Amino acid sequence: MGHLITIATCSLNQWALDFVGNKARILESIRLAKEAGCSLRIGPELEVCGYGCLDHFLESDTCLHAWESFSEILADPICEGMLIDIGMPVKHRNVLYNCRVISYNKKILLIRPKLSLANDGNYYEMRYFSPWKGERVVEDFYLPRSIARIAGQEKCRIGDALISTKDSCMGTETCEELFTPRAPGIGAGLDGCEIFSNSSGSHHELRKLHTRIELIREATLKSGGIYLYSNQQGCDGDRLYYDGCAMIIINGDIVAQGSQFSLADVEVVTATVDLEDVRSYRFSKSRAMQATTQPSYERIEANMSLSSEAEEFDPLIRPSPVLEARYHTPEEEIALGPACWLWDYLRRSRQAGFFIPLSGGIDSCATSVIVHSMCRLVYHDVTVKQDPQVLKDLLQIAGEPANSDWRPSSPQDIASRMFHSAYMGMAKNSSPDTRKRAKDLAKDIGSYHLDFDIDNVVNAIVTLFTTVTKFTPAYKMYGGSIASNLALQNIQARTRMVLAYLFAQLLPTVRGRNSKNPGASPGGLLVLGSANVDESLRGYLTKYDASSADINPIGGISKNDLKRFILYAATAYDLPILQTFIDAPPTAELEPITEAYSQSDEADMGMSYAELSIYGNLRKRDHLGPWGMWTKLLHVWGDRLSPKQIYDKVRWFFWCYSINRHKMTTLTPSYHAEQYSPDDNRFDMRPFLYPSFDWAWRKIERSIEGMGERGTKVPEGVEDKKSV
């Protein structure tokens, strides 16, 4: 018997509750794996129903339809002759578990529930599921009648067990279990398990992939083994983008790695590996001594071999070579991740395209360039990869008949059909520079662009207010109060939001979309927001202004990362116009511009974007309150600022943060990309009505007072300055 086995993992673009589409993608992945000669196929976590079902997991329908879908997969002839590992929710003794169901030739071998649930950050698995009873605990599970008829068996085993084939032994982990200090694979490996699968629903976050790959490599680097990692890829219905990167690793070496970002619905990754490489790698006395004391796992026998039954040696079949891990730069991640997320959201919402208020500033510029990146990906998949699903979706979005022979000539040609932008200016407040930048960028990326002023609308609102109240608000430069100055800015911002939705609703009608499809509605556009994560954290946005939109691809990205992305895109996408956005000072342009005054974002905020990133990471990632943040920053900024200056900065940040936290309750659904996102809807659960932090402030003040002169003394050689 041979020792070479060909195995498959995959990334699937599943959609929560899309049982029909999910089943089709699962079967397609099995077909492709079988075509590649694989004897084992694993798929993503909860792939039958989709990972992001959220509270729908609490509905009996979800489990019922999962079993119905699984029964059709089990009965499909394409599954014969292959060991298959599929993810779905399973209820056992009235308790719901997140499970892997492992089958061979219509027989259910094992249902393996998840031992460690993801229950922080974006994940609330314990809201729906319970962790399994413990390591190596196995019980009988009575199968639904629909499965029993197909499988010819009444029950199977459920629990933490291993699958024993004629030539090897396989165990499984599920997503979070890889990240735990004592992963299940450690004990299973010591008990002789040679093949490990990990089926995940792991979302994209900037700079996260390196951690994931190192954990997977480490899983087999110490004790040897073959590790198959599968992950969902795409937007399955909410803020997260699951970033694929299916891979196969043996003894710490990568031998196959899939794409991290892709428009493809199904991507199968295969490799040929040698079981003997695992056995020889494990020939060490230290491992053997631990293995002899390892408690045994129950083994479920599978009457099959993963390797060929043939005795003769085939020189044409050889192990897959070792590969270097592929990583994207953060700038490439920003270009690709949100772009793929936008495409999934657009095609699955069946809308006509996007609309963005294009201000001439860097944030709306970044959102527009991400849409341009999306158009480039679509163009490549249609013209080079010739992906039929991407073409089908593009024709539907563009309003073309399904049998249309129209094909895009460029990414800009795609944008001209689906991307709409508008510069909504004010005669005294908007500069010619921002108007020109918006127009030039729209031309370069191909968007359908409008340019108009909104003075008449804003003036009408102010006139109405004055008529009713007999009070005329004025800007501060004209003697108005702070309240009046802010109110006049907010009127402009909120007017732009109302107009954005008006144009988004009617532009497809104006442009005659679907005119070639008699009876079809012209549809509407998705409004894109462009508030970055730092502005949301600080509250530097108007509630229900142009930041209020349908979705926001940059809402989880910091200002500094966006600047680096724009610099990258200027060269990578041959868009020299982008340098002018980098060079321009950030400004809201909501106050009149004079020779002596031009509004500045950082001046308005009272802090720099670089400082905001630091505050955000300390608050969320490092879990620090006012006192903890101040003590931490004493060591970070102590060589430049006095303890009193640092205190003033921390206090100002927390004051701005707390009075603006209510804005996060209505924050536009944003692509999750950053660990310190303030998204109140799911990721960052906080009150939105705060008291003052008097206890912490008094504690800090006492500490500074106890320092004497050192508490207010600026370090020598450093000028007294307001920003770090």
C-alpha cells in the first residue's frame, strides 16, 4: 500500500440561510476535489447554513433545513468514494452544538461538536451554541429519519473522537480551537492522529493573517502532522469579510495555500503529501515519552484508505513542494478586502450600483478608489478568468439581459454603469480645489459624476427656522455662538445625506437602467459612507449626515492606513491624481473660507489622527480606561510631554469620546478591519450615556500633585507642543 495521499480543503463564499446556494457550492467543491483525485475533502465552519445566521440559529427551521440540505448532499453520487467533512448545527438531547459531520459512502461516521466557542469581539457563539461536554467524551446520536433512510443506519457517534482509516488517523478542530492555549490537536497528535482538519469562519482584519498562519504551522511543527485549514471567503450577510486562505501544512511546512481575497464562489486547494514524512518526523524520544501517557481517544473505523491500494510505485505522483507563505501588505489588504465585500453586498442585494457624495477629501476618495479596485477585480474575472458567475452578476447589475453580448472594455467601463458620485458644494464654504479634485478623480476611475451646489436648499431651511423662531443663526466668524456655528454646519451635512438618498433612488431611472429588460424595475443605488474608524471613535461626524449610508467600506480603517493605501493606489492603479488628496489638509469645509481662515479637521478635533489611533488601540485592544491609559502613555510619551500634558490629552479624548458615543448606535454598517473599531452594533459593546470619569481624574490629579515639579515639567530639549 502506498503512503502518498491527495487531499483537499476549500474556501467557499457561503451566504447565511442560503441553503440552496450553499448546497450547490459544497457539491461543486466536492466535484472539484474528486476531479483532482482527492480522497478527503473538508469545508468551512457551518457551511451548510452559513456561519453568520446569528439569532436564526435559535430557530428550529435552521437545524431542520440544515439536515434536509445535508441529506441531499449525502445522497449525491459525487460524494461516493471520498471521506467528507461538512460543517452544520446539530441539536443533541435538546442542546445545540456547532458540529462537523464526517461521512463516507452515505454513512455517517462521526459528529464532532466544537469544544471551545468563539465568544469575544465579533463572535457570540455561546448565545446560540453550547461547548461540547469535554475532551474524549463520546455518546450515541440518533439520526433524523431522513438521514437514516439514506445512510441505512439509525445512529452514529457524537463527540470528541478520531476517524481511523486503513492507513492513517484523522482528527478535527473547529476555528477557535486552534487559537486556544491547549488545542485539541495536541492530545490527538500524541495519541497517533496524523491528519488534522480545521474548519473556520475566520474574518479578515488588517495584519491578522500572519498570526493565523503561524498558529497553523506551530500546530504541526512541534509534533508533526498534516493540517488542512478551510475557511469561508466573502460577505455572508453582515459587516465581516471572511478571508479564505485555505491551506495545507505538513510538519510546519506550507504545501498549498489558497487566495485570501477573491470573487470566486468556490476555491479548492489540494496537495499530495506523504504519510511517512509525518511518521519519520515524530521519531523523537521526547514526543514518544509524552505519547505513552496520553489518554486514548475513541476511534471510529472507516472502511477505506486515503492512499492508493496499489502496490506498485507511480513515479508521476509526487509530494507537493514546500511553499513560502504569501502575505499581502496592509495597503493591498485595504485594496482587496473591502472591494470583495462590496461586490458580494452589491450582487446579493440585487441593487443597481453605488452612490457616493464625493467631497474632494481623502476619505471619500479612499472609498471611491476601493470601488475602483472592485471594478478592476470584476474586469479581470470577466475577461481573464472568464468566471461565468461574475459575468452573470455583472450583467444583472448593469441592467443588461442575461443573453447580452456586452462585455466591459475596462474597469472604468464597469464603473460608468454602476458607480455614481456627486460633489455637493456651497458657494462660500467649498473651495475650487476640492471641487476639481472630485471631478478629476471621477473622470479617472470612470464614475458617473454630478457637480452642483446646495446653497438654495440650506438657505431655505435656515429661512424656515428664522421665520418660526425669529432667531437668525450665524457662523462664529460673523459673531454667532458656538451652538449656531455648529447648527449651520450640521444643516449642510444632513442636507447632503437627504440629497444622496434622493439621487441614489432615482438616478437609475434617469439613466434608463433595465431599459433592455421590459417590465424590470430600474432599481436603486446603495449609498456609500466614508467616515473612517478614527473619526467615529472621536465622534467627529454629524449624526445623520453623509456618514449615514447603507454601507461603509472604510469605517473600520484608520486615517493613517487610508493615507498609506492612497499612496499605494496612486502607483499600483496609475492614478497620479491621488497625490493631490494626500497633499491637501483634511477639512470638512462646513464653514466659510476666508483669507485668514480655513477649517481644519485636526484643529476642530483637538487631536491628531495619529493620536486617535493610539487612543483607540489602548481603549479597545489593551482594555484600558482613563487611569490605565494615562499610566501607559506616561511611558510612551514621557520623553516628550509632561505628566500633566498627557493627562490633559487623555481627559480631552475621553470627554469627546463619551459625549459622542451615542453616534455609534446609528453608525453605518462598516467593513470590519481594525481591532479598535468602536462599532456599537456588535463589536464594541459600551453604554452610550456616560457619566464623567471623576474618580479616575481625581486619582490622576493626586498622582501629578505628588510628583511635585516633575508633574508639570516638560522634558528637557523638547518644545512645549500640543500634539505628539
